[in-house]
Amino acid sequence: MFKPIIGAGPASSYRDQAFIQRMRTAMKDWKTGYVETPQKYGTKLKVKQYIKTKGKYPFVTRIRKSAKGRKILFVADFSGSVEPFQEQYKKALVSALEVLDSIGVKTALFGFGGEPGPKFFFKIKKFEDPKWTLNHASKVAALQGSGLTPTAEAYMGLENYIKMHRPDMVVTLTDGEPNREEATKQMIKRLRRYTKMVAFGIGDPTNVHLMEHKLKALGYDKTFAVSTGQMSKLPKKLVDLMAPT
């Protein structure tokens, strides 16, 4: 069902250095971040925790949350409706996947659209590929928005792969307008048994709030949308979307 992209484009055109630097800065906090969990016993007594739990769990333990070794599967919507924003989509994918790979996150990238025809499902990188490479980036650079938005069918085609690999999350880049809305909602609900489902979109300043509303309505665990004029905010928002909880 998912076919390789035959063509190649200028990958360097989509390595957004400002995006990469902002994401690296945000990821630095993620990599060194800690989560405090309440405990009955320990070495760090916290008064607020004592009051909150009425003395049952007065201690806290700090657990480090590391990005290394996490598995994140991206699903990219390159249907005709995202064609006006495809340059921003490609910059976000190429730059984000480079940063994630550099800190030890295991990534995969599938999607739909990208080539002429009503429905085309593509694969650019699988979890079985050990590293994100220039070849992968050049395949993203070759994508062109075209065709329908068969989000539900893409999720159906990926279900067994997701069940096998159990990624920490599936990140979908889309405009929130699938061809089969109810079927998409059902597939999101179904896949949430195996992974966390999140999504984000990039759109025109006049419809970004509507886009975010549509994404939330589909039933994803977390969503956000940014306009083409807010691209500087995207790296931090993307890190927050994917951060360990």
C-alpha cells in the first residue's frame, strides 16, 4: 500500500537553520527535564506535597525523562488542500526529523498525497532504517501537494505496523479535513489503544483557529495549529506536543 518516493529534491533548501536551532534549544530542556513523583518515603520532603496528600505521600522522587530511545511515527498529509503550505510542511519535517535523529529518537515517516493521482500512499523512512539521512530528506523535498485526503485509509494501512512497533506516539501533520471524517475519528480512537495520537497543522492566518478546532474535533490526544506567519513558534510547540509526560 505504501510505496517509496522515486524522485528526489534539493534537501538543503528545507534545512531551516533557525528552526533547527530553536528546536535544539527546546529539546535541551526535554532531554534534561525531570518529573517529580510522590512517594511515602524518601530523602526530599516537600511541604506542599505533604499538605496535598494529607501526609500520605510527603516525599518526592525526581525521575529523568530522556528523549533517547523513544519511537515517533510521523504521518504527513500532502494532499491537494495543503499545496499552498507545502514549503512550510517540508521545512518542518526535514528540520524536525534531523533534530530528533540527532538526540537518539527512533523515527518513521509515512504519508499520503505527494504525487499526481487521487490517492497515493508513500513511505520515506521506516523504524527499520537506523538513521535519518540526506536521502530521506531529499524524498521529502520531492513531495508535491496533490489528490484527496484519505487519512482514515492511511491509518488503516499503518495499524499492523503500529501494533508491531508500539511507537510512543504518532504525529500527524495535516489540515484537519479528511475525506471521511467519521472513519478518521474511529481510526484515531482505535489506534489510541496502542499509541498516543497527536496532530498539528500549518495554515493561512485567516483559518488557523478553525484548523485547530477541526483537529481537536477528530479526537487526537493533543493538537495545535500555527499560521505561516508564526513559523518561529513551531519548533517549541512541536517539542511540547511530543514531550514525555
